[in-house]
Amino acid sequence: MNLPFEISFSAVFKEIAAYIVSVFLSLPFLGGAQTQSFAPLDAAGLKAQFSMISDAHIEINPAAQGVARFEALREGLLDMSRSAAPNDAVIMAGDNTENGQVLEYMALYNYLRRFGGMDLLIAIGNHETFGLDHNQVYRRALSNFTCPYNLYSRAKTDKAYYYRVIKGYYFIVLGTEDIIDSNTAYLSPEQLAWLDGVLAQATAGGKPAFVVNHQPFLGSHGATRPEEGMGEQNDAVYVIVGKYKNVFYFSGHIHLDMPSYQRTAEGVNLVALPAFGKSGVPGCGVQVEVYPGTVELRGRNFAQGQWLEDFAAGIALE
């Protein structure tokens, strides 16, 4: 049989061996005391809370770098799962794996099941869509992305974009529908119209809506080079989210060490998540707490179980 690509059987065996290593990395840490790790600012008034991370870059690699990312993920998930008030979701904003490979997803979801067990929303990043034959590679990359997510969440997602309603709040996940280059995304006219319609529902009655996309808007959070932004649909998405009140737009991609918050002239709240795996300070993200009238953003190093004192923002809803 002639395949459109070459298979290195030695590389396959190395990947399988490395995956087995990743499984064993988790075994000594099963069980143990389930001590509380952190508490919300106001447990009595809390309506929902969730943990936001990006760029975990889980890689099936027994070398030191690959092991360190597994350790950060393990400790981070344990921290999230031991909140005094249960977390309503964990949200991963893309580049969750290094190469979008099946074994990398297997390792990722192995850890999510062992140490988290929480509701999950996951966005596709540019590292999940690496490849040269764009059409063929994208179909394979999308299948690698959606299949394990559907198994884990019992969802029926067949696209890179979808939404979920949790505790009455909309979580809207955007995702590329093609491989334009190795960094930016492509959002079809159908996805843009879909985003507009879902945001209209999500923000009705003054509720906040949470949009997740791997790439930030070009010009925000220091993203000044074209490859750091979303791509061709950057301005179109910006216009759509700017039409609605109480929108929070979360992104990753630019590998910050610490979270960043900005508010646009139209009132959209932009949150750039730090790189959870590829960072000088691994394990960092943002804990989001929703209250009547406000949304609290609290920076946290989940892997070390410490608040990031330099990042905290309370945003009043309109």
C-alpha cells in the first residue's frame, strides 16, 4: 500500500515508549490527602468559577523538558481540583500538545482523568495543526482534536469551534478551520456569523460571555508581529465581540510568563494567558470567579499552589 507520507517505525516505537513513561510518571501520585488548595474571594456570593490555562505543550518526550511539562500539568490539575468551592470547568486555550499527535492527546487526557476529572473546554492551537499538506493534515489534526474531547466530555463536537453553557454562562470556543501558516488561524464566514449569533444569546440580560481563542488580537498584550495575531479575520472578530457588553476574550499563543489584562475602547475585556508549559515560570494561569455584577480575575501559579500577587482585576459588569 502506498501511503502519502513516510512512516519511521523506530520513531513510532520511541513514541510508544515515551507514552508509557508518561503513564508511569503519574502512578506514584495517585491517592494521597485531598487537602483544599485555595478558596474564592466570596464563597457565599460565587455563581461560577473556572481555571484558565494555555500553551501546556504536552509532548511525549522522556527528556527533561517533556517531563517538566507533565509535572506542571499534574500539580496544576491537582491544585484546580482541590479548590474549596468546586471548579466548574478547566479551560485550555490551545497549544495543549506540542505536535497534535494521537499519543500526546492520550497522555494529556490520561492526566486530565487522573488528576482533574473536571468539566473541560479545550481550544485548538497552531501547534495542533502543524503540517505541510494543508487539506489532508487539517482533517487529521481536527479528528485528533475532536475525538478525545468528545470521549472525555461526552460531547458531539465535529468542528474546531463550539459553545457550552455552564451554570447559565456561555463559553464560546473559536478555532481555525484551515492551515494557513504555522501560526495564524482561519475563521470561515460561517464561524463568524455563528459567533455573532451566539454572543447575542450569551450576553442577553447582562450576563458575561467568555470567548476563548488561541491567538490574541494583533496589537494587544504586546502582540505586534503578524504571526502573533489571529490572522486575516483578526479585525472581523474584533468588530463582532465589540458589539456586545460584558465580553471576556481569552487567548494564549504569545508565551507570556504572567497574565495580561486590557480593556478595549468598546469595552471588551482581553485576557492573555501565560504559557503553562513553555515558560520561564511554568504552571501559571488565571482563576476566574463570577459574582452578581462582577467578574474577578486572579492570577495563580497552579503548579506551585500560589497566587500571583501582581495580577488581580475585578471587572464590574454593565
